[in-house]
Amino acid sequence: MQYSRILLKLSGESLAGNGKHGISESVLEDYANQIIEIVQSGCEVAIVIGGGNIFRGLSGTKSGYDRVKGDQMGMLATVINSLALESAISKLGGKAKVFTSIRMEPVGELYNRDRVLDSMKNKTVAILSGGTGNPFFTTDTAAALRAVEIGADVLLKGTRVDGVYTADPEKDPKATRFDKILFEEVITRKLKVMDSTAFTMCSENNMPVIVFDMDKPGNLFKLINGEKIGTLVCN
């Protein structure tokens, strides 16, 4: 096994499946199965999920929401997704626990790094919800922060595309995928891997990022066992 402790970042949009909003039961079950598989193989897993399938704070401001309130609504959306994933993992026989960045008992336990590490060592998936607990920070930044805090070997960004491209592959048929790219080059090329705050945190703390297609069953297991899946971003 190449990676024994990971932080998996999932987008809220991916949970919606083919729809634009809500949670797809089939996608949720597929993700839960993949996560359980790597936990059973001995990998310690923490997860951060976005909330874009329910509410996105930044876009909410365009509808007249105050930015702070909008971001707080977005934090709650991530909690909903986290609870759904926790339930799916438990239903399939795995163990999972939701931690929240703001006090929200009995919905979840207040985030504490040592408690998270203990849970992971006991083969319990730690689902870290609520972002950083502060407005103006994305769940990408929360994922980067938590990955560094828990000492993850790698931050895995599971998306609906199979890596980082020279351009948007859905818009540019000539776009080519990178197998590996340096943080510095991503900045120079202005490629959209994560937001700049998250990206800087990963770069400064030597936290490698792998962008991969989470919707392809088996990719997660292959990744932690060293197969070259997606795009590796590193120093």
C-alpha cells in the first residue's frame, strides 16, 4: 500500500449524479463501497465533502444573500452530505463518524484532531463537515487544512474528470491530460485545480494532491496501492 492515511475530497456536485441538485442514492452507495474497500485494506480515511449540490454560498450572494450568511448555509449543506455518506457507509457494514467544524451536537462531534486520528486508527471513516467553520473559505481549503493537520500522506481530490488538463476537456477537444505537474506550473498556467488558498497551503506544506475520477469504480483502491491514476500535483 502506497498511502496508509488519506484525506479524500469529494465535491457536492458529484453526489448529485446526473442531476443538478440533491443526492443520488446510486452514487452515494458507490462511493461508500469504494471507501469501505480501502478501509478494510488498512488505509486510514478522512473525508471532506462540498455542498454545491444543495447550496453554494458564493453563488447565493448573486441572489441577494449576505456573503457570511450564504457561506454559513453552505456549511450546513456539507453537513447534510456528510450525514448521508455516514449513513450509507454504516448501511453497508462500515464504520463512519461525522465531525463538525462548529458545535452541532448531537448531529456530529465537534472537530478535534486527536479524536479524528483515534477514530481513523479504529477503522472508522472520519467525515469532516462544515468546512473550516469560517465564511470566505471553501471546502477545498478545509480539505487542505485538515489533510495537513492529520498528517495525511496525500490529498485525493475525487471529481468527475480523470485529472488535470491543459484546458477544459469539455470545451477544448485538443486538451491533454497531465500525469504529473508541479504546483508552480499549475500557478503559471492558471489551471483550476483548487482555489488559491487551498493550493498555497498544500504547496507550502508539501502535501501532494492527486486529482482523479471518483466515478470510476476501483480507482480509489488502485490509487492507494500505487497505480498511476489521475494527475499528481506536487513540489
